[in-house]
Amino acid sequence: MKIAIMMRAMDQDSGFRAYVEGLVRQLLSTEDEHSYVLLYRRPKWFGRFANYKKAKEILVRAPHKVLWDQIAVPYVAWREGADVIFNPKFSVPFLSSCPVAMGLQEPDWWVSPESYQPADRRTVKLLLPLYCRKADQLFPMSQFNLEESRKYLGLPLRNSVVTYTCPGTHMRPITDATELREFRNKWNLPDRFILAVTRVDHPGLDDFQKLPGFYPGKNPETILRAFLLIRDEIPHHLVFAGRRVREYMLALGFTEPDFERVHFITFVPYEELPKLYNTAELSVVSAYYDGCSTVMLESMACGCPVVSSETGACPEIGGGASLHANPRDPADFAAKIRRLATDRELQRQLGQKSIERAASFNWQQQAEATLRGLVEAVGRRARRWHGRHALKAMGRTVAVAFLTHGAAWFS
């Protein structure tokens, strides 16, 4: 089977790139008869998988992502003889010569419409149900995503296989004290700190750096408010890693005195993230509505205990290995952070449980589930195709028989 994969989601600088890269790398490493055509919209990551014999990479040009999705991709897939088109994110070509499949994230446009530009919100709310109806197979990134999508889209979404994101293989505990000390010095990190890897923008949108305003869905302000409630009770500092977070906090009305023992650093390169998680004492995830938190999984894989939201898919991902709090209640987060920050034994226990829990999310399982879903999609399309041809053949047989013997039947 030849599988065309739409690699457009690789362009966004977020956890979603790690998801696409991890899944594709595992698919290409699997020993089977399948081959892959990787379709890129931009040259940034073109050539990333050039060393894999099963992969053919193609840079597909189009002036807009809609034209890329709906015209350029299905044309190149047809030209390459693809048996199925798979987009890890949420869009599919409406017209294609083969079955189509796509990933499915949480329907945040319905839950938090204020977080999106009106035009983008209207477009997604119009097209996403159509994409879901068109897709021969869906891959929601958590059971939570699947149930929420069923609720807000009003569709049964029967052809669905849950496939989670996974921590990268380099996300693991680091015992080299020199390596961690050099990283701490490089980023000017304090000795003991609480970590919040977050974002306040939409990296999935074209030219998101030029968009006015912020995306508040990750809710980092609850972490800062929680820290301020307990700052005098614990020795820890608070470190935010992400673009424009300080600017966002100032826009919300926080002032310089609020930033005492608070550090703002930019996004740490993905390859170096394990060092950040390993130097932190605990990690905090406070998103209102996260369908599958990459930060949570990465923290856990590195043995960094987590306090996360009790909403979204965070309890599903945590699986009993993390503490949870109400993302709309800074006092609740403060209590959980204080408890974890002041209890070394609890830190040790949750750190070990986190490693064990994160190990259950591995790319081999997700790649196998993805392949099963894609094979099923191709099989369903083939059965429908053969069924239609069988009906046509039966109709032709009946017509010939009637023309040949009709007079005798009615005589």
C-alpha cells in the first residue's frame, strides 16, 4: 500500500510537529510492504526523512493552504498512485482518487470561540463537520477528543481509532550532573524551580507572529496567580518557557513586583527540552481544554512530576501518576503545587509513576494503530467500489436477459 502523508502540520512550531515527526519516523521504520509519499508545503523540513528507503519526499507548492489541501495534494497523490491520503491534522481533500483519513483534535472553536479570529472560527466550524463526513478514517488524539467531537459536531464518527501523541525517545531522565549544570548555566536557571512550558499564540496559523492579540487557552496566568499565593511559603522560583509570555502577563495587568522570582525564557529547542524537564522540580500544565498534552507526556517521561488541569484529557493522560486542579481556581492549583513542592517523597513517588505511565505511550503502538486504520479505510473503499460494480454488472446481466428472453417470459 502506498500512503501519502500531508506534512503541512510540521510547519508549526509546537508540540504538533513532534507528534507528526514521531509518528512518521515510526511508520517509516516499520518492516512491512508499505511505502510513503511525504508531501510538504514549505521547504523548512523538506528532506527530514531522506535517509528512509520507504519514503519519497515531495515539495508541493501552492499559494494558500486551502489550495494546497484541496487541489495540489490530491493531484500529486493521484500522480504518485497513492492508495490513501492521510493528514495527521484536521483537513482532507474533498475530491480525491483514493480514500482519505485525518487526525482529530479537541473542538476548541465551539468551546472557546473567543480565542480565535472570527474568520478562522467560522471557516473551521463550517468545514470540520464536512471533513469528518468525507474522511474514511479518523484518528482522534484521545478518547476525550473523540467524545467531545461527537458532542459538538453532532456526528457518530464511527470510523475512529484513538492514537495518542507520545514523548520522543530522547525524553528520559538524565543522570549526568555536569550536563544538567551546563544547561542550567546556559539558560540562567535557578537551583529550584517550578516549570511551565506554555504558549500564548497560534503556531498553526500562517504568519501567526503578525497576528494581534494572544491565545489564552493554555491559561498560564493561573500558574502565575497560584505561585503568587504561595511564593512566600516555598523556596522555588517559577520559570515560564514560551514566546511572549511576559508580554502576555503585562497585558493582563500583572506588574513588575509580581515577577519577583519569576523567569521568562523563550522556547527551548526540542532536542534540548529533556534537560529543561530534568532541571525542574515539578511541571505545571493549566490549560482549560487540552486534548492530549505533549508537555505533560514529556515531563512525565523525564521523571518530572506534574500538576495539571482536571479538565480536558489531562486525567486521561495522567492515569493516576499526576495531581490535578481546577484551571479556573488559582487557589486549587496553589494547594497542589505547594503539596508537591514541599513533599520530597511525593515527588519521588510521582516521578517514578510518571516514567512508568509515559512508557505506555509509545510510537510503535500508535503507528500500528494508524496503519490498521488506514488499511481498513482502503478496504472499505474497495468493498464499496466492488459492490457498486457488482450491482452494475448484475443490472447489465438482467438487462441482457430481459432483451434476450423477455418476450418468452411474458408469452
